[in-house]
Amino acid sequence: MAVLFVVSAILIGLFIFTPHLQGARNQAISFIAPVYEVTNFPRHLKTWLQMRLMSRDDLIKDNEALRSELLVHQRKLQQLAFLTAENTRLRQLLNSADNINQRVLVADLIGVAPDPRSHKVFINRGEEDGLYIGQPVVDATGLIGQVVNVGRANSTVLLISDSSHAIPVQINRNGERLIAQGRGSVYELGLRHVPSTLDIREGDLLVSSGLGSIYPAGYPVATVQNITHDPGRPFVDVVAVPKAQLNRNRHVLLVFAQELPSIEGGL
């Protein structure tokens, strides 16, 4: 036993501290590796059986959980897209406010008239904010309408597309004055009593003329889309497309009348 102990100690020392038995060491590792695989086989078998024998209820629960998580992420993506578009519209609106020399106020749309024949919207501004009847309302691209009813904190805006609304306009290209009237559609306006000899073309920009003491001059109103000539009539039928996004706005600009400077020392 003593001899075997001494021999074992010598072999262990040579195996650990000298390179003489490196080949034998590698062979020993190669021999032991399959032993490890065999000893780990029960654990691998248990894991495989758990995966294969998972109950149908567990699979359904996992599937439902994944579906719910997917819906949550899709909702977040939808809100992110909405907020991105909303920020873009607000930047456009604020940029248009920089081009207006008069005082303006941003308002939010809080409702739309339920009657499809009445083109009115409701905003969250009122007497507390200094609003008044006849006040012009615009968006980033053009004229929307005017305030027709003012409450303490809310107001009603009549859109230029309402059939009861008319606005004096002029052709931006040559200054010819006309009357644009709503036709009950947010996608088109009509021009009243346009002579067949008038210099008007498709694509002409119509802007507010400033007549009528409601809308200041120079606001984009519509673009001429179609001109129909009838040889038997003295007038032509003209259809124009509003510049403002009448059916897509969530924020609008309220334009305040510009105070005229007082003249001291009258005549």
C-alpha cells in the first residue's frame, strides 16, 4: 500500500507539474468527456420531456400572452405615429403664425356639428380668451371660417364650406374680385356670377379680398379646380378646392383684428 501510495503521488506530481504526461492528460480528458455526457443524460432527458410533454393549456396560455403583448406594442406604435403627425401639424401651424402680423391664438377642436348639412365646429376658446363674433379662423394652409357664437370658454366656428357662407375673394394673379360660396362639401367651393369673359384659369389661387369687414386681405382661400363653360349662359360654373384642411384639423389659429394706430391732433 505504501508503495502504491508513493507511486500515485509521483504520478500525480508529474501529471500536474511537468509536461511529460501531457499526452496522457489529453487522452484522459478525451476519455472523461463521454462520461460527463452520460452523467448529464438524465438532466437533458428531463428537459426534453418537459418541452415535449407541455400541456395544451400551457401552450394556449403562452399564445394568448404573446398576442396580448403584441397588441400592446401595436397600440404604442399607433400612438407614436399619431403623436408624430400631431407634432408635425403643430409645427406647421406655428410656422404659419409667424407669417401673420396680427395677434393670433391657438385653439383645439373639441367637437363637430352632428348635422351633416351644417358645417360648424366647436373650439375650446371663448370670452375668457377675448374671442368675438366674426373673428377669422385659419390653419397652416388657408382660411377655415369665422367665429359665429362665443361662450364663456367655448365657441362655434362656421366653416367656409357651409352653404350659408360666402366670402369676397380675388384672383391672386390679376386681382379680379369674386364671391366664393360654400356648397355643403368640405372639398369644394363655388364662385358666384362669374362672367364668361373673365380672365380666370384652372390653378388660380383665390385669396380673401378684405372687403366685407370680416376677413383681412391676403389669406389663401381656395384654388380653382374646374371651369365649365355653357354657350347658352352668360356665366361660367367654377369649382374651387379649399386650401385649408377643413375635415382634418385638430388645432386652428384665431386671428385678432389689428388695432389701427390712433391719430393725434385731428384736422
